Amino acid sequence: MTQFHRMVLIIFATQMKIPRKKKFILKFRVALQTLFLLSSFSLFAQSARVQVSVNEGLLEGRMKDGVYIFKGIPYAKPPVGNLRWRAPEPVAKWPGVRKAIDFSARPVQKSGILYEFRSEEMSEDCLYLNVWSTAKANDQPQPVYIFIHGGSFIHGDGSQPAYDGASMAKQGIVYVSINYRLGVFGFLAHPDLAKENKWGASGNYGLLDQVAAIKWVRDNIAAFGGDPYRIIIGGESVGAQSVSAHMASPLSKGLFAAAIAQSSSLLDSRRLIKSKKASEKMGIDFAALTKSTSIAAMRQIDEKRLLKIASKGDPRRFKPTVDGYFLNQFPIDVFQAGNQAKVPLLVGWNADEVPALAFYRLRRINPENFRERVNKIYGEDAEELLKYYPVKTKAEAKIAGSKLGSDWLINYGTWQLAELHAKSEAPVYRYLFDQPHPGLTSKTINDGNFFQVILKKLINKAITGSAFHAAEIEYALGNLEVQGNYAWKPGDYLVSKQMQSYFVNFIRTGNPNGESQNQNNLVNWPQLRSTQTNRFLRIGLPSKVETEADTTKNRYLLLQKISFGE
């Protein structure tokens, strides 16, 4: 999904712990796979095809511009038929050589033309991942970065251009993008589903898919030149929510060495995650909508029909659940008790996450409507909150609307993740992305019918000059050139080079300050410490270290105290 499409949606709508015996076996496997990797890469490089051996069999990918690319690698059995709404099962071995040239089908979703995919079709058979690597003979194993896509848990896949891995691979990172089940397919909970397993759990299948993908990478990434002891997980939006969930989950501990969370977490309020009781009650209500009398009957419903039923009402109602298996507690409780994975964390958000238009829901932007909206959301707490968002003019109403909307939906939860993790004394590095977006090219704006052109002009007006939700992804992954419909300027490439360098350093060492510090003119990024005044890195032109204003922290503390509106 491009930033243009994201804006349309916004407006409208430490070390890995492996047992000693397993560690020996894994090291032995790493050695064998690395030997195969080196020989196969050299054998097939001239033909632009490359083969590697993974636990399930042989894979054939391709080489492009010095990058070895393997697409559509299965990491679990297809979750179809009787495997719908079950935890992912290990993928079976395959005979011969399996082609890994094209992206797999994306998860079942109703994304329409607003999303840009490189996958050709959609299917429940979607549990695949993609690998980019530049491993060469005699190289040391490279660090691994697994990126978890966003999309409200109902959109997206690992094929989207913004998530391309070639640029990161050229920086010496083995990059992995993954698919996982979405919406009703990935998060439906129901008491009858809980009876099917010994844990009494239901829901969270999409998050269990992510665990299965990480485990597959751990067991096989050496074949691609990756270091199974240096796996970093990261994601944006609900991808970042997923990262915070893995940090809190007993199933994920020890699977990753560090984490990156961009613009969100599950710690902002409990409205983003449901209790088992609430989720299963919703599952019962949904089953009634399908007119099914059993889970077995629901498993027989065609995927497109099931999606159509789930899309009625609020398609985002299927959310992560405290299921007693993947999550034993709400993540906020895990972090407050200091029981999360104590890994280095790079975390932050953007300066203009939510545009004022979205906060006002397309109503006129003025002081009167601002106060009315705040009163509707926060009720009796509105007056106290308004002290931190002073509004007297239309200009101030626009700024305050964007600021409160951003705090409400994105910033507070991300801030809370950073604050609580810093209290555990794990390394935390916080950023604020503040590079103004250049907007669409004139060619892109004028390409389409009359109504499309008008819409794009309106959207372009909203995004140009702002650092909106998801705008940082291409900068961080070095993918500006992949998105040719934006009017990138030299300054954008400079910011991208710097931001990607910070991310690469962090993936390598758990510290964003490192090898490329001097050649890329990187300022020293201070660690966030709970016992000191909060300092963070504002990323832009120029990037600089700033100290958090007391009013900002007090604003978030107030949001924490009064919780959130609907």
C-alpha cells in the first residue's frame, strides 16, 4: 500500500535462549546449510537462478542486482478446510525443487484498489514468507530482520512495494517479509474452538502464524546466510502492535534478539485487545450471522462468502485476545510487572500521524467543532484535557485536531511502550519522524478520470508537508525509489540514508549508533532512561536530539489516567 492509499484510509475511515542440546544441533545444521548456501549460490549465479536447501526441501529463487530473492516460501500448512481457525501446523516436505520466484497469494481481505500488491491473487492458503539476501562466500552470518506488515489486522501482505527487502539486503541484512491470517480468519474466537485444544484457547491465529514464521526463520535462515542467533522482529502500525504482543507472549520469548516498533503498540488502552470472554461472545454473535449451527459448518463456508459476512458492520471487530495461550495477560499488565522480553527496543512515531480531517471526520475545522469532538470522546474529562490542546483560532484548531487525534490513536500507546520498557533497564531508543512528505508527482495526480484527479488533489493537499502515519516506512527501509509516484527531493534521500543507517546499526548490534556513524553524518542517538529526563531523536533535516517537554509527558499521563473514549 502506498502512502497515498494509507492516507485515503486514514481520512476515510538480548540474546536468544536455546537449550544446550538444541543449540548444538542448530549450530551443526547452520554449518551444513551455510556450506550448501555458498556452493549453490556460486553454482547458479551465472544463470540468475539460485537454489538453497531448507528443512522441507530444495528452493529455487533468483538473483537481481546482486540480491538473492526467494518469494512465496511456505512456513506452515495451508490453513484451509479443517485447519481453518486452528494454530498453524508445520509445513510438509516437498519433492524435487520448489520454485520461489513469485509472491504467494495474499491473505483473504477486502482491500480493493486502495492497496498496492505485487501478489497476483488472494486465498486462505497464504502462510508464506519472502527472503532477500546478499550473502557471499566466506561471509560471516548476517543479522536477520523480520518485518510484520500493518493494515488494521484486516489488510496487507508481505508483497507490498513499501516492504521490499532489496535495499536492506544490500546493507548486509537478511530481510524477511511475512503473511499472516487477517480479520475473521485470523482472529475469530469462539468457545467451541477453545474446546478443540488442550489450552482452552481460541483466536489469535494471525499472531500464532507470526510465531510459526519466526520459528521457521530461526530453523532455516542459515541457508540464506542469516544468523539464527541474531533475529530482530519489527513492524509498523498493527505490525508494531504485534511486536509488543510478542514481547509479552510466553510463546515468543527467546525467538528474537531485539525489536522495532513503529507507530503503535497494544499498550495504549485495552480497546485494542479483548478479554477471552468478550472475544468469544462476539464469536457466538458472528456465528449466528452465518446461520451455522456448528464450527464444522462454519469451516465449510466459502472464504469469499465468509469475508462478505465479516465485512458487514465493523470489519475491525476481530482483534487480538487474552486467550490464555499466546497471551496469558493483557500486554499492559505484563509490561507493568516487568515480565516482558528484555530485549533492546527501537521505537517511535511520526509528527503528524493523523490528519486534522480524520479527527474532525470531514466536518469543518474550527474551535467550536474541536470542543464538540473532544466532549463527545472524553465526556466529563474533556475540560481537563482541553488545557493541553488550547484552541482559539481555526489554525490552532487544525493543529490541535491532528495532535489529539494522533495522541489518541497512535502516540500514547507507542510512548507507553517506550516508557515501560525503559523501566526494565533494557536499552530503548526513541524517535520522532518529522520529515515533511513531498507529495505526489503531477503525473500521478493527473493520471485517471475526473473524480480520481479531484480526490488525488485533495489527498495531496493533506499529505504534502506532513509526516503522516506510515510515511516513514520507505525512508527506514531505503525504498524511496520503489515508490515512483512521489516527488522525492534530494533531502528525502538524505533522510532515508540516515534513517536506514540507524535501523541497520540497531539490527546488527542493538544500538542505532555504529559503523556508519561518520560517513552518514549521524548524530549520536541517546538511550532512553527511566531515571533521567526523556531524550529522543527527531529524524528529519536536520536530525537532532531533543528533550521531551514536561507538557508532552503530562499530556500522556493525563490520557493514561482518564483512559480513552470510544
